[in-house]
Amino acid sequence: MPLRLDGGGFRLLTAHRVQHNGARGPYKGGLRYHPDVDLDGVRALAAGMTWKTALAGLPFGGAKGGLDVDPKGLSPAELQRATRGVMDKLEKVLGPMRDIMAPDMGSGPAEMAWLMDEYGRLHGHTPAIVTGKPVELGGTVGRVEATGEGVAIVTHEMAAAIGLPLAGARVAIQGFGNVGSNAAAALARLGCRIVAVSDALGAVRNPAGLDVDELVRRARSGIVGHEGMTVERITNEELLATDCEILVPAAVGGVLNAATAGAVRARLVVEAANGPTTPEADRLLAGAGALVVPDILANAGGVIVSYLEWTQNTQNLAWARAQVDADLERRLVAAAADVRARAAADGCSLRAAAYRLGVSRVGRAVRLRGYV
Ligand code: GLU
């Protein structure tokens, strides 16, 4: 896809959209903006969405998209042209009953507004074509916070299951974008002590607890490099090895791997990011007695509230925040209970249980449609 640059000239970008499975309903999943985006990675993420929507009981299939660019390296005008360009290339395979995009790493409400507007220019106003839109343009209240708040809800359920009190529990969070920062705020409200956080520029730690409100205020300009906070500056590796009860990887994939997982001291690892743990790391963590809450459960709050946005759009409704929050909590608590029960019945990990549930629900839909 050629992108016309502000200073004249063009840059060639590559965008992907993978529609993995649609047996349970329209394809659903985010659009990621990151320089490392490639087809294989998008394929894996699309498959993850298929199992995630099934696990959450949503009437959606799974998809993911990506554009191989660092959005911070583009001007606002270039970013808008790139985003409209993606829609111009994809509009024929999307639709509110066919494939619904949403935010992912590097994208948010602004990009969703441009995607909706571009689709509307071609097909007429269609708010249900994307979720994660600004509230003023048909987005739902609570969508921005949904993934992070969902991480806190699932953490609450799983901590209770292993007898870990959240009041005073020490939490380290890797990644302080939309998901990490909202998870930090929600976990702090549940009584957790946030002792370490990191962003792309570095990490900070204070065993007595960090001021989460202050960190959220600073998140846009980078949480490190600021004066006036009582913090110890640490590396990302040190953050993963921080002495804490709960570790929340909320950034890129693959951060818990054979080289880093051995140093993890948390009892509970909650995968706010997609794919943060490699299979070797999974084995190391299990061997060390840590409970890993898999991504397709831990971060399902985002797509759950996307579903609530889509249902509001198709009925021209605008729910109150309390209704969104109650629905999100009910669905996540049920999904967490399903995963726990399956893990206990099968004697397997939470990850295996979550996959078994997701895959079997998709399998049932495939059989009911008469495909096999
Ligand atoms: N990108 C998010 C995810 O990985 C949200 C997807 C959506 O809301 O459709 O789950």
C-alpha cells in the first residue's frame, strides 16, 4: 500500500487481514500498527481471536489485521491517510455482519473513527463496521478501559482460587499503554500495591508502591525520565524478575521466554498482552509453581465490550456505564469459572483448559452447520 508522505514522495507499507474462522459468527479482531507486523504473526493472533471469542461466549469468529508501521513515526495526516488506505484496500472483505475491526497495539479510537468514516464514504454510515470508536461517534462508554479492567476482574477471580488476597498484593506490570495503565488503575482500586511498571523507554520500581494516578498522568510522555518520583530505575528484565505476587505482561509478545522466565518470582502471571509467554517459559513457570492465566481469558474484556458496542450500534442504543461494567464482569467471571472447572476436571493448565473450551465450542458450531 503506497502512503503519500507530507514532505512529498511515497513509502510502501504492507497491511494484512487474516480471517481465521467464522463458524460462530462474523470475523472479529483488532488492527495492529507495529513495525514487526508480518503475515505469520497476524495469522497466530487471528487464531487467538477465534478461541477468545468462543471462550467468552460471543457470537463472533476470529480475525486480526496489521500494518507494518510505527504510528509514532508518522504525522497525524500521514497516519490518517495510512488508515483510510487500509480501509480502501479491505472494504470488500469487511462488513458489520462479515468482519469487524477494532483497536490493537498502536491503534485506538482515532484510527477507528477514520476507518468508520472511510467505510461510510463508500457504503453509507455504518457504525457497526468497527468497534472501539470514540463515544461521540457511536463508540460505547467503557471500551477504552475494558481490556485493563477485564485483566483486573480475571486477576481477582484467579487470585481467589489460589487463596491469594488482593489487598496489599504486590503487582509488577510490563507495558504501560492502554491495557497496562488501565489494568494498573483497576488493580490499585482492588487494593493491590503496584510496585513496578515499564514502558518502551524503561522501567521504574518502588517496593512501597508507586503512585498509579501520577504514572497514568505521565504515561503519554513516558513513565521514566521524569523527576520528582521516588523510584528506582530498573531494566525490563529486572521488572520481570521483581519480587511480587502478581506479574502482568501487558506489552509485546514473547517477553517471557527461556531466558527470562526462570527469574520470575510471581505466583500469578496474568497475560494482559497477546502471546507474552513462549512454550518453554510456560513449562518453566509451571515447574516453579506459578499459575499462568492465559491471554485468551485474561484480556478478553476488550473484545467483550467490543461486542457490547456492536450490539448497541446495530440497535441504535447507548448504554450507561454501569450496564456495560455489569455485563463485562458477568461474562468474565463466567468464563474464568468455566476455565477453572475445565482445568480441574482435566487436570491440565489454565491455558490448556481455555483452549479446550474455545476449540470445542468452535468445533460444535462447525458440526451444527453441517460441515463435518
Ligand atoms: N485487539 C483486542 C484483542 O486482541 C480487541 C479485539 C476486538 O475488540 O475486536 O482482543
